[in-house]
Amino acid sequence: MLYREAGQFKTTYAEDMAIFPIRQDRMALAVLLGIAFIGVPLLADFDIWPFGSDYLLRAILLPFLILALAAIGVNILVGYCGQISLGSGAFMAIGAYSAYKLGTGVHIPLAWLGFAISIPPLPVLLSILLGGLAAAVVGILFGIPSLRIKGLYLAVATLAAQFFFDWVFLRVSWFTNYAPSGSVSAPTLDFFGLNVGTPIERYMLCLIFVTVFAFLAKNLVRGNLGRQWMAIRDMDIAAELIGIRPLYAKLTAFAVSSFIIGVAGALWAFVYLGSWEPLAFSIERSLQLLFMVIIGGLGSIMGSFIGAAFILILPIMLNLLPTQLGVPLSTETITHLEFIIFGSLICYLLIKEPHGFARLISIGKEKLRLWPFPY
Amino acid sequence: MVRNKLLIAAAILSGGAFASPAAAQSEQFIPILSYRTGAYAVNGVPYANGVADYYNLVNERDGGINGVKLLVEECETGYATDKGVECYERLKGKGPTGAAFVNPLSTGITFALTEKTTTDKIPIITMGYGRADSKNGAVFAYNFPLLGTYWSAADIAIQHVAKEVGGFDKLKGKKISLLYHDSPYGKEPIPMLQVLAKKYGFEFTPIPVTHPGVEQKSQWLGIRQNRPDYVLVWGWGVMNGTAVKEAAAVAYPRDKMIGVWWSGAEPDVQPAGDQAVGYKALMLQHGAGKFPVHAEIEKHVYAKGKGASEPGKVGEVLYNRGMVNAMLGVEGIRKAQEKFGKKPLTGEQVRWGLENLNLSEARLKELGFEGMLKPVKISCSDHEGARDGRVQQWDGKGWKIISDWYTANQSETEPLVDEVSAKYAADKKIQPRDCSKES
């Protein structure tokens, strides 16, 4: 009943091709965006609990949005194009360090040629986007093996990217502007003369990035390119036979995916951490992103968000819960409990619903269509 | 079925996770960032126990600081920077006045928090770790690398090496390697050692070990080939014990190894057994052992069954360090109360207290730390307070102090502090404070 689509006729091609053809979906999205864009800032502005404190914005929503963005990027590659990647952390790092270099000014001394390349510090917004672009270029390079190998073999090849860039950013001190400790700190976040400093401003900044990229990605995956990716994912030989060029399809998937992950990496470094070291983008980050995509749902933009929430927020909640309920447990016990419960939840979920949360939601939708008279 | 699942999920996600408990008005909140799990837990646990026990002592024995009870909450960081940031955000606003100060207990988290704490006006105490340039309080108004930075440590280590080889002039041509944890923590001493290598003419080789540090075979094969005269160890957690065992495996003499103060506790040498005999490490002033304050802790905390640690572990190196760390913070609050009144104070007020902290010999005796620490005096321009250290050696059963006090040579560390902190100030557009005008 709630989700009945009867009476929603599509009379034009435009309506038929709309991103969200069902009215209920559009309304739900509008409400969600309304809450995110207007509700949260208003609640924070009037200091209404729990949005009054920085904690929810800075420690929960901010990382959630940025990692959801990264998960979208990973989902394009893994979920839509079927190319398993374990190098997402490296692409985040490339985004972060390229944006850092561009944001603080690039200087390449070419003494043996008798001149030097110097680029003055670029505006932050431009550096973040160019950071994404740098990640895209590297993504294409590391995507080339995907033309010959696939599946687990490719996963291992992308793992090489992870280790290689971990090494590069630890060892080549040019990337860290010769910082003695190897830890670099982001330039001030000035956007067109506006300083983005407060938690709510940072939240809005990330929200804008995430919304724009989520819509772009959603549009991309249902268009020509996305269909090529999915054809490659489902059966590459068949896709080739119907005229899809694997070279083009796979490399575009690597490029788009790395671009989004790179932007997310730059945001993670600039907006969330502020100061970081290569360990922030280690192999653990790659695995975390892959889990988000698998738990959320392969091949689903919305799944990326839910997966990010599950992997990022649920452990924090589990960690907070005993203290908030007043159960006297030691920090050690709480942390171990958190690991146990979280691990079992993942096992349970993957057994019950191997296709992730996105599939659960679509089942829910189906049921609501028939509700209250299921058969 | 599905609906039930969704309901459960919703309940877990929303269920009371943000309920804010009503805080009593006469309490001072202190967050404890610790790690009792993960790769570094062996060293994290005794430290956290020392911290917890000292706060407990202040509450149980004195009823708080001048009647203001201490309210503490622990948060597990697992030594991960992003979790540390989350913990900081979680705890910084608790209690009637917010966090008094924060001890991140990780150089990586210190780097990530430096700017945030400045904006939030919460002092960040990094005793014996953190960024060495933050000694300059004119630029880093909220960072307190108390009792010693890694640059001071590097200088002390080289002083000891010079003494062993028979003078600074004998350092020329010697080979000194630094086996370091490949993170901001391990890299921090490198610039200072490079300066010293240039000055004294020894050959300096940095050798990185990746996190968490259990794989050092190739590094030690390199050491066996190169035969350095000394190996400085800048490790943490499992890396230290592994370094000692690997040294034994390639027959590198353990008494030519000098660990920093984070590489010189019981969990670092005990697992290696006899192989560790002779291993040396710097002391952050104190070592292992019991002092009058331990008797107080046993009487007021352990006798009541409120101790955090196993009683047998009270007095170990890291336990003591946790205790000293907690004490310095408590004394900072006490000092701040002299100016702002005996009530819960904000981070900004506590910062004043820390900046004007002056622990004389007499005061340390009152506190029960006599013989454990040297006097500490912090000022606006010097957030380090003291830069003394000794060297201790493991004899298979316990740590023995084998040297006199060394004081890091400021004429060597200071130019580097000025240079690096000035660069930071320029990058961040910070106008350094004029310390002559601070009261």
C-alpha cells in the first residue's frame, strides 16, 4: 500500500528515464536531503541535542560522509565493473598527498636541465579536485593489468598499488614537503575567500561533495557507460561480443572510481584529520572500504552509504552503549565485546543476506508494495 | 522477518547512544585516551593503569583537588589516529567544564589533534613524546611536551655514547644507526641526529621498521653487514622485544643498543629472556621502582580493591610513567585553581596552570615523588620544563641505573626548535605570542 506505484503513469520519455521514476522514492530522497541540508544545520544552530555538540558532526557524520563517498568510488569499480580492488587506500592517499602538494605549492628542481618547475599554491577546492584527477591517472595505470587478469589475480595486482604508495609517501620526502616526522598538515580551508572551519561548515562542505558525486555516479551507472561496466562485470566475453570494448570500459571504471576515491581521500585528509601520515591510508583502509561495499551491497549507490554507516558507525555505537547504559565494564572488555558483536553481526548478515543491505531494502520495498495483503 | 531485522538495526543504531548523563557540578572531567587492545597493548596497559590509579588516589585520599573531584572516562584508541580523533571528540565536552586536558598517548594522534585542541582551547600534554618543536610555547600555545622531547632524547643518547667511547672527539668516524618505528614517532629524532652527526662527525644511518615491527630480519642483516658501533632503538610495543631478539640472532652486542625511554620497559625485555641482558635504554627521569607515592596508592587504592593493575606490577617503568603523567596534569589543575578559584576549570584556565607549573624539590617530596623526578618548571617559552635523563641497563631481572644525569644541550636543540616552529607558524599563519608579556 505504502509503496503502490499504481497510477504513476509515465507519459514522456523524460519521465521514463528519470533517475528516480517512483514518486515515493523521490519523496523519501527529498525528505532525506531536506534533513541533511536544512535540518541538521538548523538543529546544530539552535544547539538542539544531540546536534549541539561537535561530537556527532565531527566524529560521526563527517567521517561517515567522506567514507561513504569513497565507498561509492569503490562500488563503481568493484560493484558495477566487477574489478576487485584492494588498492583503494592508496588512491585515497594519492588524492590526499596530491591535493596537499598542490595546495601548498609544487616545486620541482630540475637542476640537471638548468631550470625548475614551480607552481604557486592553488586554491583548496581546485587542489582537492586535481587530487582526484591525479588519483584517476594513477588508477588508469594500475587498471591496465585488469585487461589481462581478473578476479583475485587483479586484487593482488591492485594490492601492489597499495604497498607501492605506502612506500612512496613514507620514503619520498618531497611529497611531505620534507616534514621531519613525515606527518603533514593541511592548508587552511579557504573556499572563495570563505574559511571553512567550524564543524557545521565542514559538514556542509562534505555533504555538498557527497551529494554531487552521488548524483553523478547514480546517473553515470544507469547510462551508456554504466551499462558497459555492468556487461563487463556479468560476462566479459559476452560483452565483447556485443561490441563493448573492454579496454575502454575497464579503464573508464578505474578512472572514475579512482577519481571519486581520490577526492574522498583529499577530504579525509583536509577536512577530517587535518594532519595525517601514510598510516591513515594503510591496507586497513582499503579493506574497510571493500567491506563497506560488500556489506552495503555490490552495485548500489545507496548501499555504499548504508555500508559506510554499518562499518564506521556501528562499532562506535557498540563501544558507547555500555557506558551510556551505565553498565560498569572496563574499556578493555567493552572493546573486545565490540569486536565480538560486530564480527558476529557481519557473519550473520552475510549468511542471511549475501547481497548486502541494498538487497534487504529492495526486499523491504517489494513487501511494502503488497502490504498489507502479502501472498 | 525483514521488518524485525530492520527494527533491530534501527534500535541498535538509535538506542540511547547519545544519552547525556547529568554531570555533577563540582567535578573536573579528565579524559583518558589509552590502548588496552591491539598491537601495542603490552605497553599500553601498564601505562593506562598508572594513569587510572593516580587519579583514583587523588579522589580517594584527598577527595579530589581542593574538593573538586576528578571525573575520568577512558576511551580505547588502539593507537589508531582516526580512532584517537573520535575519542577526543567524544570526550572533550564532557563534565561541567569540558576536558581539562588531553593525553593522546601517540605521536600520530598528537599531530592530528594539535590544531583541533588549539581551536577548542584544551591543553594537550604529551609527556616524553609528541612533536619536538612544540616545546616552543609561543607558537604552540596548547601543546606541552613535558619532561623531554625526542630531540632532547637524541641529544642525551649521543652524550651517553660519547661518554662510553671516551669523549665527543672520539665520535668522529663512528657509525651510529637508528632503528626506528616507521611513523611520526620514530622519525621525530632524525633531524636532531643529523645535526649531531654533522657536528661530531659520526656516520648516521636511519633504518626504518614498518608497523607494528615484528618483521626486522632484513634490517638486522643490514646491521650485521654494516657493523655500526651503536644502534639507537626508537621502537614501541612488540617492536622492542623483537629488536632485542633479532640482535641476539645476529650476535649484535646488546650493550651497544640504546633504546629511547619508550623502548626501555619490562615488557620490552622480559620476553627475550637472557638474550636481553645488557640492553640499555634512556630513562624519562624516572625508572622502575617504588617511591613514597606508591605506598599511598597501595594504602588508598589497592587496599580498597580499586586498583587498576595487578598489585605486583605497581612500580614498573610504564606504570610509573603513567602515574607521573597523571600527576603533572593534576598539578597543572591545582596551579590553575590558585588563580581561578577552587571549582571545575576550563581547558583554557588549566593551560595557564600548566604554563606556570613549578614543581620544586620540596613540592615533589610532598607529593611522594622524591628521587623519582627532578624539579620541573614550565614557562610560556619553554613547554618542555625539564630535559634530563639517565641511562638504565637490563640485568635479566631488573633495570639498573648506570649513568649520572645528562641534560640535553639546549644550544643544539634550540636552533632546530626555532627553525621548525617558525616554519609551522608561517604555514598556519600563527602570530607567535610575546612571552615577555605573559603573566
